[in-house]
Amino acid sequence: MPLTPIAPESFAKIALGIDRPEDVVVGKDGRVFASDHQCAVAEIFSDGTFKRLGPKGGAPNGINMDPQGRVLIANFGIYDREEGPLQRFDPATGQHETLVAEVGGRRLTSANYPVLDRAGNIWCANSTHAETWPQALDGRTDGFIFVLRPDGSTQIVAEGLKFPNGMALSADEQTLYCAQTSGADVMAFPVLPGGKLGAGKRYGPVLGKLQQPGQPAPDAADLGYTDGVGMDAEGNLWVCLPAANKVVAVTPSLEVVTVIHDLSGGIVNHPTNITWGGADLKDLYIGSIRAGYVLKGRSPVAGQPHVHQ
């Protein structure tokens, strides 16, 4: 199927009033959950309403799900200068727990996005140890990726990264993709046995411009700050560019296709993550750091199923 553009006006705004819905995850049973700063996670119902679940604390950011239906939460502490651990919330029991608070003696301050593989490894980015947003996006290379293995061991498996953000696995789980927000690009890491990563390299081209100190600001439509990523069933890696109100896809041949672009930001407003759900995995959900709602539409291509789907 071709990656035909999706018109911004074709999306419906759901979960109106939600607080910074950075990410969305859809369970195998069709239940939809989103990040919300007022709780552990919010459940979005078929009529577009939502309910907050679990305790408030920190800044839930990227979320995912395990095969048991428990929601994995990357808690981005930089907003409130709090801890930024990897957490888990069970909608069935209400149990809310911290899985990882430090790795290799390094405290997590900005866990950003978790992804789970079929072997049970949870891969997660820690974006930065900066204390403020201007510092966080100044190009510093203090970000890293860590893993929580099924045996409970943890390890930093890639470091020296420029604000590592959203992540996705290839269908064969041989490659882990990770957006570098202040690199305006995506890195690809070979997945090695035992829950480890090989050396990363850039996947595709730089995806836009960055604001340079003392220089005029680029046009918003050209800004390339990469955020969440998602893999579709045909191997296209979708990449959110929130500052440009745009979502592009990097094809297997490394061509970049603009899938969604809302110049005004009136509907697709600072998109941060995309995910697929529905019986055919063509229901498309978009989270945001700016809008007080989640977007739901239809995708021209089905999503690649996550482990929990």
C-alpha cells in the first residue's frame, strides 16, 4: 500500500481535557490508554471520554504495554526536577510500581519511551540529565538507552546520544530504532544476544533543521526535532516532528515521505507519538505535548503489531 498523505481534518479529537497526552497504547482487547500528568495513565473509551487511573506523580511520557496488559510508563522527571524512573501500572489491579530508578549507579531523571521485545527485554531511553529545557536540547550527548532484562538485570547499552527519545523495533527484532531529538535524526542499533546493542548509526537522512544559538530561527515547517517513532507493517518508520506539526515516514529504501502536515497546528498540534490499533491495526492514534486531546484517524497502512498485540 502506498503511503498516501492523511489530511489533518480527517482526524477526530478525543479525550478532550486530557493533560499532555504524550503517548497512546492500544491493547489486544482494544482498550486504549494515554499518558496524562494527572495520574498514572488515562483510559480512553469508545465514545471519546476518558478516565484517570492510578496515582499522580512525575510526568508520564512514553508508554507501552506488556503481554499481561500492564502499562509500561517512562516518567520524564525533568519537568518537575523529580526522579524519572521506568514504572508499570496494572489496570486490572491498580498496582503501580517502579521497575528501574537507576542503572549502573546513574539515576534516571528523564526516562522517555519503553519498548518490549518477544524475549521479554524492556528497552528504554533516558534522554538527558540536564535540569532545564534549553539545556536539554542544546546538543549535549548525555543521553543513553538502557535495558531491563527478564532476569531483573539492568545495563546501559548505548550512550553518548543527543536526547534519545521514541523507539521502535524492526519486525525481526534485529534492529532497535531510536530518535535523537537534538540530532534531528534517527539512530539504528543492531540487537545482540543477551539483551545488548551493537554500535549505532544514523538511519536515513537528517530530518530537518535545528535552532542554532545566535542564528535566526528556521521556518517552523522545517524544524527537525524528532520525537516518537513507530513501525508500520510494511517496514516504514514513522517519525513525529512536533515543532513542525508534521509526521514523516522513512521507507526501507531510506526515502522520506511526509504523511501528515498541519501548517497551522490547529488539529495536529505538536505530535509526539503515533500508534496503531483496531481489528485491522489501521486505527491511528497521535499523542501531543501541546494539545489537550488525542487524535484518532485511519492509516493507509497497518501498524506493525507490538508484542502485546
